[in-house]
Amino acid sequence: MGYGIAQKLIKEHLVTGSLEPGSEISIKVDQTLTQDATGTVAYLQFEAMGVDRRKTELSVAYIDHNTLQNGFENADDHRYIQSVCARYGLYFSRPGNGICHQVHLERFGKPGKTLLGSDSHTPTGGGIGMLAIGVGGLDVAVAMAGGAYYLTMPKIVRVNLTGKLPPMTAAKDVILKLLSIMSVKGGVGRIIEYAGPGVKTLSVPERATITNMGAELGATTSVFPADEITRSFLAAQGREQDFRELSADPDAEYDEQIDIDLSALEPLCACPHMPDNVKPVAELAGRKVDQVCIGSCTNSSYADLMKVAAILKGRTVHPDVSLSVAPGSKQVLDMLARNGALADIISAGARILECACGPCIGMGQSPNSKGVSLRTFNRNFEGRSGTADAEVYLCSPETAAVSALAGVFTDPRTVFPEGISVEMPEKFLVNDNMIIPPLADGSAVQVLRGPNIKPFPVNEPLGQTLDKKVLLKVGDNITTDHIMPAGAKILPYRSNIPYLAQFCFTRCDEQFPVRAQQWGGGIIVGGHNYGQGSSREHAALVPLYLGVKAVIAKSFARIHAANLINSGIIPFVFDNEADYDKIEQGDEIVIENLRGSILGSDPVVIATDRTKGVQIPLRAQFFDRQAEILAAGGMLNYTKNKTASE
Ligand code: MIC
Ligand code: SF4
């Protein structure tokens, strides 16, 4: 039997385990990336490991999320990360240089390498044939210290692309189509591998848009072949030597297959408040739009913004629409500035933002009350924009630009039936002067810690009995933005867990933080796909700080489940989903012989709901290593115990 690309990459990097889906494997990590919102905690954890220098081939720290310096906090954190890079041998991408995934694709990504990033959209690198996985900061820290990355061997889904995208239909529409087929939880436990004759019709930025938003499917990662198109992209970046061809064997076997005919697609839009709530733009046409935001790691490449410039050229943004454009990287902005496209965008009335995440993470540009915002981003979770009652729609740059001009949802095919063509440049403008390379020896460098950095919580070893109340019961698809909101007001405190605690779950229940403290911690009950979305381990660290001991849910999102385990919080799954209805907030839950059950071989643990007088079987199905991490009270204790016993 032959292998697909994902299997080949896993096989090449396999440290332990076999390619059997569902089994635990570990892989060698070649590259890591962090961004600043998850980076500070990741580096504090890395420092706690006592390693002298990073052990990966390449590690890069980007500053792209917390760039609004409304007080000393963010600037202090940037200086901390920069000093960590100098001390431990990492590249440092300065604020203003761009969004981590865009810059990594342009300047560092290499086909065939593994990349672990403390950001859920790390799979963007799959656009050039990397095995790029989003994880919590602690997993990145472990990888930088030379440890393997442990994961459940995913199933591989082959997405067979045929045909060619029609004019004004975009890569964004491909992934929105897939989201409408698979839903926001359809990718859990899966790698999405793109194949078929349609692949060669897609450029690298188009492929990267698709792999980027594979995160919204809940997939472990997504990957494209590395072919002549990849080679030309790398050559245009002056990096042809980094190219390596990657293709699936003709007899490769896959666990599942989905067919998408690119020629049959049309412009699509994800409607509030989930990326899988997809409708054709044509159905929404004519509805009023208040704001349009173009940018984010999904759609801010040179090619994307050249299309936007071509649409805006010589026209004016509708008087009732605020249009903002945030280029993905300094390279993109610099090129647009030199070739005149930036002038076309500015002349049309767009508000140019710095090369950063910006509005995507609620860092400015919050819409007006009940505002309708059309964005080229990847997430439209309720409240994420910073305006609780805003309605956020996700679409392609083409749809966004024509709608900004018209003031209403507009199908771009109706304005440009012939399409607009943008050539990929033969040479990108390469100027890495905002990337500080590692020092050959950083041992004398002093790490600079500002007053914003507070110690992060570390759990205790697991006790024998759990006897706690249900602090909160939530429904399906609870995102990490619900658990630990972001935005301009909160993000500067990512290094200050005690401060963040007052915002935990407040999008679901304002009283949660106070109740958690009054009740001395407790248990969370959730529905399906609990913890979807971001990789932020703050969604585990903050509950840990508030005394949360376990989460009982119908199912979990991959990264969040791993973050819970790393923090020593037990992610239990209902053995019988109907039991979800029996439990209510305030119920007292008791689990006897907790430690023994987690470490034992029986996958089912019996919880007693003392308030209701019922027994509730829970699945505690963990790999041995995960059970040991939980028993130790989290990854840091586990690692310390291991090092002490070696
Ligand atoms: C996001 O898009 O939600 C973020 C902000 O990039 C997160 C990381 C974070 O919370 O810092 C992600 O996607 O992992
Ligand atoms: Fe930044 Fe948004 Fe991409 Fe997250 S999804 S990395 S916030 S641009």
C-alpha cells in the first residue's frame, strides 16, 4: 500500500507509535512559531524547563496580536519575548513585520518539515506541504526543549478537487464550502489532504487560505502537495533551495474522501455566529453592510490585496461603510506601496491598518451597535469583534471589496462577470530587516521581565476523591472565546492570569468568576465540541486558577482537550450523552477513587450526582502518558517528576 502526503510526513518524523488512526503517536518537531498573545506564557514555561538553548532547527517568535500599545503591558511583553529570543537562539519578528502565519509562509516554511505553533491557524503552512499543527504554548515549549509532540494519529480525509474556480469565486469559497459539508466539528481527529487535478489550478496563497481555515473544521491539520507551483512561490521568495517535492503515492489509501468540483462553486458567506453557517452571497445580496474588514492570516496575501486594489481602483467606498485593510505582512504592504496598488486602496477611502491581526482578534475596529460587518477573516464567533450584538459575516476579498463599494452584500460576479486577473509576482520584495536573527551565543543576555508578568498557576497532583459542584452548564460548540475572551481590553493581560480570571466565561454568565471563587472551584459541564477555536491555553490556565478540576462534555475540540490535560484538568466525556440533561448548575458531583480510575485500565468512571441521586458513567479514556500527566497535576509537574527520576 502506498502513502498519502500526511502519512509520509508523519512516518518521516515518527518517534513513537504507528500510523493506526486513534492510537497515540509522537513526532519530531523541526520548527516552532509563537505569537505574542500565547508567546509570553509559552516562554515562561520554556524558561521553567531550564534548557540553555532551543533545540529545534528553527524557532520564530512573532509579534502580531497585541500590537495596540494602550499602556505599558504589551510593549513590556514584546521586550520580554525579544530578550528571550536573544537569550535562547530564536528569530524575532518585530511588531509591524506581519501576521505570524503569513510571514512564516513567506520567509521560513519548508515543504516536508513539521511545524508546531502556539496558534490554531498554524496549519497555514500546509499550503506549501508542511505538517503544521496548532497547539498550546506548553507543547511548543516542550518542542523547543527538544521533546517530541504527542498526538492521536488522525484519520486522513482526501479532498479531491476537480475543475477550476470560476471568475470571482475564490479559495475562501472552497473552504467555506467544505465547512458547510463537514461543519465546525467535522474535522476533529482528522487531517485534510488536498488532491486531484484541481490542485494545480490553485496558487500558494490560495492553498494557504484553505489550509488556514481547516482550523475551523476542527482538523488536526490540512496539507497540499508541494509541486511546481510551490517551487515557483519559494523561488519568487528567493528560497528555491527550500523546495522539496511532495506527492501522494498513486495507490495511497485514505480513511474518507470528499469531492469538490471547483467549477461548480459560487461566492459564499459564513453567517453569524459560526464559520459553518454558510450561505451563497447571492442569497444575501442587497442587505445593508456597515463595515468591511479585509485582512487576517486567511486573506491578506499580496495576491488577495492586489485583487482588492483592482476592484477599488478609481472608485469610492460607500458613504455608510467603514472599510479597513490590514496587509498580512510588511512584504505585502511594501510591494503594494511600490507598485501603486496601495494608492488605489487609499484613494478609494480605505482605512489602512498596520500589518497585524487587528480587528480579527478585536484589537480595534469594533463595529457599531448591531453593526453588520463583512470580513475576510476566519472566525465570526459572537462578541469576538468587540461588539456584543454585531453580526459578523466571513467572505472572500472579492466579495468584501465589491460590497464595500455598494454598501450592501454584493455577489462579485454581478460586478465583474469576466473576473479580474492578478499575476503572482516573479520575485517578491525580500527585505528581512524586521526579523532579528538568533545570536550564536545568547548565554550572557538578560531576559527582561515587565511588571505585567505574573506567575502562572501550577496544579497539584490528582487527589483520590473529587467532590465539587457544577459551576456552569453550557451548550454545544462553546469556543475558547467564550471561556477566555480576547479583545483590546483583555489581551494585554495574557501574562497575568489572576487579572484575566475576572473575565472567564463572562460571555456565558457574568457571575461565573465570583461563583467559582465563592464555591472554591468546581466542574464545568459542556455539550459537543467543547473548547473549539483558538489554541489559547489561557482557556485552561484561567479555569485552573479559579479551581476548575474537571470538564464533563459530550465531546472536545482537540487543542483545548490537550491544554486541559497539560494543566491537569480532567476532560471527561459523557458515556451516555442523554445524561447531559440530568445534570444542572449547582449539582454536587462526587467521584471516588479518582486517581486510581484515571490511572487504571477501565475507561468508564462512575460519577454520582448527589443532588439528583443518580449515577453518571463518564469516559476517562486517556493514553497512559496522558493519565500520568493528569495524575501528576499537569505537564510541568509531570516533566519535573520525570527529570527527577532519570
Ligand atoms: C485566534 O484567532 O483566536 C488567536 C488569537 O489567534 C488564537 C490564539 C490566541 O488566543 O492567542 C488562536 O487561534 O490560536
Ligand atoms: Fe491573528 Fe486572526 Fe489569524 Fe488568529 S485568526 S492568528 S487573530 S489573524
